[in-house]
Amino acid sequence: MKTPRMPRRRMAAAALLAWLGGAAGPGAQEATEYPEAVPESPAFTFLEASPARIARPSSFRDVGVALINGIDQEGRASQGFALEGTGWNLLQPDLRAYQSDWWRRTLTNVRVSVGTVKATGDSAATDLAVGLNLTLWDGGDLMADRSFTSELGRRLQGCAPDSPGAGTSEECLRAARAGLVKEKARWNATRVGLSLALGSRLVDSELSDGAFLGGRAWLVGAMGLGTWGQALAQGAYTYRPALEGATQYQSGSGGIRAIAGSAQVNGFVEILGERRWGTDDGADDTAGQWSLGVEARVAKDLWLSTGFGDRFAAHAAAPDRVIVIANVRWGVASAARMGMVR
Amino acid sequence: MSKGKARRVKLEVSPTVPLDIDIACTTVHVAAYRIWHQAKGTDQWTVIGEGNTADSATDNYATGPHPAGDKIYYWLGVSGPPGSKYEVVVTFSQGGQMVPDGAVVEKGRVSDGGAAALETEVTLR
């Protein structure tokens, strides 16, 4: 993807951005690519799609039905198909297996995404992507914490009625859980996440006639700093082969970020860099940026961010070559699972 | 939940063999429980077991033997990820063998607050 060259500039403080989901801090409005730190649905991120309707099957049978619905009567892939599933409803381990077996816990929390979009430049072709999101480690997963579940069980027992039929409102149970979650939940827990996406261009939307569209991988690690902060490191790799209407390239990006504050409001400083190579014209580009600011969560998946940053570019290519700025949002935890334990 | 809304189940049991009751949560949830017994013809309920599935204590209780007409009543309080599906299996057995239809499966979905409560009355016959 080509973007106009960004002049070196310094952004003033009080640049206020509305950030939705995975966009970046200062400078986001000028960049054209906003890769998620670890996208929850890497297939959609790879396709650069935001599906309005996503099938979310809760059983293997529903998965089959959803996949069949993604194929038209002539056996071609439907454009605009989106499916997302987690292992949570499909694998269903018991609590002891979930807590003691890393493989079962990881597979239970895996998210698979499948999507199709119309191919750029060829309305008859369909781009198909399959994505995988893995939480390799989540120190904030309360159901994996034996001390949390043990104490939860004890508090739930306190809600038992004195006699049959005396009745227990769910409010007692909810309050017991909510109170314990408030005590134990840590917004800056140690986490490691990995996302992968692979794509294929289906000629005439035929499932049997596809060309490799490339792939993408993201890896993020986060480490808590006391109760007040978090340090994160992120890396991403992209491979895009030469295809009609698309530029061939490989790119790697990385960065580090430090956050201080709380789950709702925090100050941050980050340094990001990206290098692109293997382009059709042989040009290599390196770009980087730093930014410093404050962000506040105003609603679920809606953050307001302000601050300033300085972009710098070091490239050996001619001035009219591509520069890609990696603006990354450091959302490590799965929003859905975080919502489950609140 | 009032007693009138409790699920009702009937089980065939032997009146001369003690009854074993086992509670197991087969999903990633925590279930707290309390179990009562009522002799036929009386109004009094006696607690025969209570606990939760997340501690190290066993969730198996022996009671009886009980004649036909006696009742077992249990309350379950389940908690886990908000909106998730849960399953708790209450198994009734005698002499190491499950009684006919003795696996009472309690299924549902916890609320957005991550909790669910249910009660079941089991009549022995």
C-alpha cells in the first residue's frame, strides 16, 4: 500500500483524537495504516475490513452451517462473509482442567476469524483470509487463578437460602462476584498475545482457484509495573507477494511502550519503528516515531488521546518512495475476556 | 426464586441402600450448593451437605437409606464469565451404580453480571 511521504514534523500538544478500537495516538489522522497491536480478529485486520455482520457460532454444528452460508449456489465464496469463533463455547473444559492445563486454557481462549472481501481491482475475485488469535499467557485471567475461584466459591456459599424455597436473588451472587473481581482484577497484568493471518485471492471467487495473498503475524508482551504501570513490547511481520493490483513487499515493525496510571486514564510514551523491504522496485524504507501523551477511556472501545510526538524517517530510497508509519494501539488484552471478568 | 419455581424431578431408588449425591460443574464456572432432605409426611428440612466446586473438599455426600416419598432439595449458585453457558451435573447413585435417570443436568447461561441461581426438588419413589 502506497502512502504519500510524511514530512518531518512536530505535533503540538492538545491534538485531540477520537480513537476507535485500534487506532493510534497523535498522528493517526495522517497515517493510512493502523495495524492493531494484537488484533482480536486478524482475518478482518488483514483484509482491512470492518464487517457489519459477523457470524459467531456457539457449536460445531453452527460452525458448519455458517461456513455453508458463506458459499453461494454455484460453489463460489460469497463476498462480505465474516465469521468469528472462540474455543470457549466449543471446547468447554471444566474449571480444574482450565486451571491446570495450559494447552486447554489456550485453546479455550483461541479466537478464529474468517472473512472475505471483494478483491481490489477485480470485482469477480474474492480475497479470503483466515486468522488466529492466541493468548499465550494472561495474568489477568481470574478464572485461571485458583485463589480467586476458591474465594469466589466461599462467597457464593454465603448466598445460599436458609431453607428450600426461601429464595436467593441473583443480586447476592452478582454482588459477591463483582466485589471479588474489583479486589482482584489487575488492568496491568502480564500478558503475551499472538495473532496470525493468511490470505488467498480466489480467482472468479472459486474456492479451488486461489493465489497466495500473503500473511501477517503480531506478537505483543506486556509486563505489569507495580499497581501503577505497564511496559509493553510489540513486533509484527507482513509478507505480501506480487499480485495484480497489489504491491509486493515485506515489512517488520516493532516498538516499546510504557504506561502509567489506571485502566481508565493513563499517560504513555512509546517508540515505534518499521522497515519495509523486498518491494518491486527494490527500495527499502525505514521509519520511526515516538509519542508522548495521555489517554482516557470514555466508553467501551472508545479512547480519547492527546499529546505530541515526533516522526523521523531514515531511508536510503529516493524522496518519492514509500514511507509507512506504524501507528499502533497497545491493546494487549482481549476486550471480550476482560469484559467477562468484570 | 420461590419454591414454586423449583424444577421437579422424580427418581427410582432402593429404600434399603444409602444414596450418594455428587455435584460436578463441567464448565469453567464455580458452583456453590446446599442440599436438604425432607422425610415423607413432615415439613422439616435438614441440611445434608453444602459447599462449592472450587475448593479442595469433596462434593460427594452420602445420605439415607430413604424410603419412597422422601425428598431431596438442592440450591445451586453458579458464577463465571458474564453471559457464558454453564453446566452442573448432580448425580444420584446407590452402591456405586447410578440410579435410573440419576444424572440431573442443570444447564443455563449466567447473567450479564456473571451469576445464576436455581433450585430443584427431587422426589424419591
